[in-house]
Amino acid sequence: MPELEDQMLAMTGNGFVGDGSPDRLDAAVWALAELFGAPEPGIIGYARLEAQRVTADQIGNRKPVEPPSLTNGGVRMKSNTGTSTAYGMTGTQYNADADGIFIVAAADVRPLLAAGWVELKAEIVAGG
């Protein structure tokens, strides 16, 4: 009866080419699968690892993100489709005001322009 090593050497890309059955090799594969478990789907495993990197300390020490405004470099834009909520490439959620105008971060201007949005230039106030 062939030993495990002999059965492993007889395994090729086309299957088992040895004599008899690869019973020992089959048992070794099942044992390893049981020990290591089934592999996770790629994106789920990646997301789990990324979540483990974030600790409570890191979350507690984050600086709050100031929403874009005209005083901190935000840009006035309007959607060509009458959208009331949009998400920028930075992941920021933007909501339109009553006139359908958004104040977006400068980093999101180019992608929104490419999507057909219009940048609204600053209005000049008379007498001021």
C-alpha cells in the first residue's frame, strides 16, 4: 500500500496517476480542511481585517471633520438632474438646500463636473 508521500507525488494537474486509491492523501486533505476551516470570500476577509485595524482609541482620537462651507473652501454646485442628495468621491454626503444648491468639498468638484454638474460662481453683492 502506498504511503502518503507516494500518493502526494502521484497527484498531478490531471488527477491521481498512482496505483490504487489516494486514500491517505484524501484523508490528509480533509484533516487540513477541518483544521484550517473554509477560506473566506475575498472581500469579506478584507473588510474583516480592515475593521480589526480600527481600534476604539483610534476612533476616539479622530478630529471631527468640518462639513464644507463657503468659508472653508467649499464650492457651490448644482445637479443637472434635480438631485437632492449626492455622495462625493471622498465619501461625503451632500444635501441640497431649498434652491437645489450644494456646497461640496473642493476634492469632489472635478468628479461632479464630469458627471454634468454645474459650478455656481460666487455672487457679487451690490454696494459692498
